[in-house]
Amino acid sequence: MADTDIILWHPQTGLASLSGGCLCLFLLMNGDVMHGEYKVPGGKLVVADVEVEQDCLTRVSISGDFFLEPDSALIRINEALTGLSASASHQTLTAAIKDVLDDGVMMFGFSAEAVATAVRRALGKATSWHDHQFTVIPPVSLPAAEHVALDEVLVSSVAEGLRGPTLRFWDWNDSVVVIGSFQSVKNEVDMVSAAEHGVQVVRRVTGGGAMFMEPGNCITYSLTVPTSLVDGVNIEQSYQQLDAWVLAALNTVGIKAHYVPLNDIASGKGKIGGAAQKRFANGVLVHHATLAYDIDASKMLQVLRTGREKLSDKGITSANKRVDPMRSQTGLDRNTIIDAFISHFSQVYQTRNGGYLPQELAAAKALVTEKYVTDAWLYKVN
């Protein structure tokens, strides 16, 4: 650490950053017992109690309500982890556990990966939803391109400790197609039809497919969180984990929704929406989803080329049979559904109401001009 570096503690995020901008976890490793828990989705609870001396795991005790045969395998797991670096990656911890478990070991309700997650939570390397207080920003009407830019801006704000993890809802009064970072404009959008309908095309930083967004036709939200929340979780699992709250929220408005790998949200009546995410090098992840509320499917198919192609293998001729809007399923207005989403999230997790910082809005406006409406960005993929 340079002599001039200053450690800044951010109580909202549980993170510390150096004045030079390096993000790190703030830990006190003084031999005290550190405690971490991980509930396996659909499985059992895994608990890790660890002690650390000079970046070394000096004692590890794994427990939980899982099933393990033979009993002696638990001793092997503890011994395999003892002596490893407290900075060891999730992959390293998992590999160490698997190396000492032979084919005769039976694990029920948990896995080597789950144990590694519990250990990293004890060390402060991985976090759970309940370790954070989330700022919730209700819909604020801005040009859609500014919301696209805000996804990038808020990543920096969380990394710098200017705000904690944030759930925000979009609102806009323009018509736009937001394409994925790796999509080709010419392959995805009929630009002549888009111009005729007054639809702008914007490229976002996340991957995935195109979002057809007109005022009031869908509900879009973004989660901006430390990547510690998905530590050790693969991409598919992270989508399921970060969408779980909205599936439960949909249930509160009468829609029994489920997750469809890799990134879709659907009900028994059809697809509702899709999600996209990106993990940034500064230790922050943005995950957003767009859910159909009242889509003009006819116009969407005129503007989106992929809309026509995606229907070709579905055995159907109408997009209305593929995308089933929330309006037809619930009979509720859009704002009522958004309020229900916010209410559910706030009941389950620690939250505070918030808004955008003036500097965030200014940065988003500048980023739109400098990046998001430029041909260089829009046509970066031919």
C-alpha cells in the first residue's frame, strides 16, 4: 500500500476502498471465530466456523442439517480446508474438498461448492442478500438511453462506495429497442420499420436479446450489487438467484411464474420476460430484467427481425401466444404491479428508499452523448 493511500470504510456496502480506487473486503483476521451460513436452494443449510491467523485457515468446522455418509467424511472436509489461504478462491476451496472425498462418500442436500460458499461467507468474501441494505429507487421518467447509461454509472457508484446495492425501476416516455452488447443491428432490427414507427435503437452493456420498449408496455428493473452476492455461483445459477425475488413478487399479483434457463421468466400461459447481466472488473454486477406488461406484438414483429425468427420453431404464428403480458394475466395497472414488487422486496430484505445522485444523472447524460447514441457504439458489431 502506498504511503498516501487512505482506507475508506463504507458501512452501507460492508466494503472498504483505497483512495486510489481499489475495491477490497474489510476483514479483521485476529484469530476470532468467523461464522458463515449458506442455504442450498432446494437443499440444506451449511454452516462454517473458521479461525484465521496471518491469512491462513487455522481451524475449520463445517456443520449443518445436511446428510453425509460416512460420518468420517466431515473430518476429511475440515482437514482439507485447514491450512489453506484465507484468500483462496471458491474454485480452490471446492477442489480441495473434492480431492479428499472418494466415490464412496454420499452427500445429500449439499455439495463441495456449498461448503466453499459457506466458508467464503464466513471470511467476508461472499455475502448473502441479508448482509446488505438495498436502496430502492421507484420509477423515474427519463429517456430510455439514459436508463441504459445509468446501469453503467451506478456500477461505478456502488464500487466507489457512493451508494449501497440498489434496486431501481425504469420509466421512459420514448419508444426504443435496446439490443444486447453482442447483437448485430442489421440482424436484429428492421431499421426502416423502426424509423417509420419512431423507434430508437440503443445498445446496452449486457448481453442477451433485444428489448422492445414503448411507454408503459413493460416493467424493467436493474439490480446493481457487489459480485460477492454471487460468489462461487455459475452464470446460470446467478440468473436464477437474482430473479428469485421477482418470481415471488409475481406470485403476490396472481402470476405463478418460474425461471426458464438461461434467462427467461415465464408462467403457465407463456413467456413474461427475460434478464441480462454483466460482471465488472471493479467487483460489481448489474442484473436487469424486462417483463412484458402490454406489448403491441404486431408492431414488435415489424421492428424486430429476431421476433420473426424466434417464432419459426415454436409451431405458432402469433407473438401474442409466445409473450403473455402481465396486464392480461392480472387485470392490474402497471403502477400497481410495480408497487407490489417494491413492497415484496422491502418485506423480504433490508431496504431504504432513495433516488439518483445529481452526479449520477449528470454522468448518465454525458455518457449517452459520448457513447450510447454514437454510431461507433451502436454498430460495434456488424
